[in-house]
Amino acid sequence: MAKKVKITVLKKEFYAELAEHFLTEGEAVGPCPLLEAGDEFIFQGNAEMPEGFCPWAWIDIYQSVSAVSAGASFTPWNKKEGQTVV
């Protein structure tokens, strides 16, 4: 059975110079309007994105969240068992 996983937004950054260089809309894209540092979400399992979470961020972190939910260990790379930063 999968464990619930708490997801905490640690930091929010936007690199305007990289957006301007690589994105068709450049820096006008701006930072994600859905997430703020300190926001917390609970993953309940079944590959379901937590309500209110950014779909693009979910695509990036789902594999790690799913692994933690299944009991994967990211030590010795992470100091605390059952935790990872993505």
C-alpha cells in the first residue's frame, strides 16, 4: 500500500534571461502563478496530482513522489530517510 507524501514548495524562482533566450514568449511567461514557497500538498497515491498543484511541476516531480510513496530510499544522497528534494 502506498504511503501519503507531503509535498512542500521550498523555493520559487524565475530566470528572465533564460526565458528570454529560450522561450517563444520570453520573460512575459513569468513565474508559475499557481505555487508559492511554503505551499504544502498531500499526495494520496493512484498517480493523482494533488488539487491545486501546478501540472507542469507535477510532470517534473511525479516520479520521485511516487517512489517515496512506495518506500524508496534516497539516502545516502539525502540526509533524512523518506525524503528527497526535486
